[in-house]
Amino acid sequence: MAPPSNRLRTAILISGRGSNMQALIESCRAADAPAEIALVLSNEPDAAGLSLAAAAGIATRVVSHRAFADRAKFEAEIDSVLRAAGIQLTCLAGFMRILSDKFVEDWRDRMINIHPSLLPAFKGLNTHARALAAGARIHGCTVHFVRPEMDSGPIVVQAGVAVEPGDTPDTLAARVLQAEHRIYPLALRWIAEGRVRVQEERVLIDGVSAPLAPLLNPQP
Ligand code: GRF
């Protein structure tokens, strides 16, 4: 089957390893994938994800924040690269730069992020260690539309991961990462299928009204 001709042109912004990027790229290989990864952009020239993307035949760009006098100029360059590539949706996947309110508003409802916690709990860094320190029984990950306040915005999908006795931040992170690799492609598919709406800062997904029970403790 030929891929749909009107696939959503999607960019992924990374800074490092790129495992979520890889999951998104792989999911878009499906013949019926409603999105295509048209560009991977990194602010770090040495990001491992860049070579993975290139090996997958995806166009890559480096826009190093170090090359710009200030955040506004750095973001203006990213914006122009995205627009020149005809990008309709931007996925942040381990992109480690804070984005200004202007950039976020310019891409409002057209930019999503994955965060390794069940938001609104544990915004920011070191989420797994903090979940363990708090004695959380259920941890997980969230895909959300990006808003100016860091790690906030309408939630598209979440996966819960049970905290096991003896978990360390690393063992917990590894299981959460498996869940991330399931829910990020799912969110992209739903959005690209045109089934996702933001209404009063909550996400409505046409055709997904039942509880997503399988997403609790997803198996690899
Ligand atoms: C992931 O844990 C993601 O949730 C967070 O940054 C990490 C990126 O990992 N935002 P990778 O580069 O996708 O492997």
C-alpha cells in the first residue's frame, strides 16, 4: 500500500540520545502512517540521535544555541528552518533548551513534548529519583501540548508504570522509557489522524473514549 499522500509533516527536536525520536521514526515507517518525519533538528552537533536519524534516511539539521547571541535569535533560526521544511507539527524529544513564550505561542497546539513523569507531578529534571524519594507507587510518562510554563499543557496520553520494590532511578527510568516509546508514537498518530482537539485546555480525542487500560504497565 502506498503511504497516504497528505501525511502530517513532522519535525523532531532533540539534544541527545534520541530513543524517542527513533520510536517516532519507526512508527512512521508503517505503510498507513498518517505522519512523516520530515526533519530532525538538534541544538547539539554531537547528539547521538543525529546519526540515527541520518541512518534512517531522515533530513537532519544542527542549530547550535552557542552560535547565537541570544535565545530570540536561536529560536528565530529554528523557526525559519521548520517553516522552510513545511513542518506542521513539532515533537520535542529530549530537547534540552528552554523555549521562550513567543516560540511556544507561535507553535501553539502544533508542538508536543514527552516528559518522564505523570504530569502534573514531578515537572523538571531527575523525575525518577524524585518519584522514588516521594514513595510514589505509580510513576510514568506524559505526552502533552507545549505551553509557556515548563512541563505543562494539555495532556494527550499518559502511561503508568508501577514502582517495584528495589527500584533504582535507573531501573525505573528504563521501564518508563519503554512506555515513552509506546505512547509518543500513539500521540503522533492520533494527532496526524486529525482526531485530537484542545478544548478549554483539555485534550479531546475522537474515537478514544474508553479508558486506556493497556497503557498501565505496558509490556515491551
Ligand atoms: C526522555 O526520558 C524524555 O522523556 C525526556 O528526555 C529523555 C530523552 O531521551 N524529555 P531520548 O533522547 O528520547 O532517548
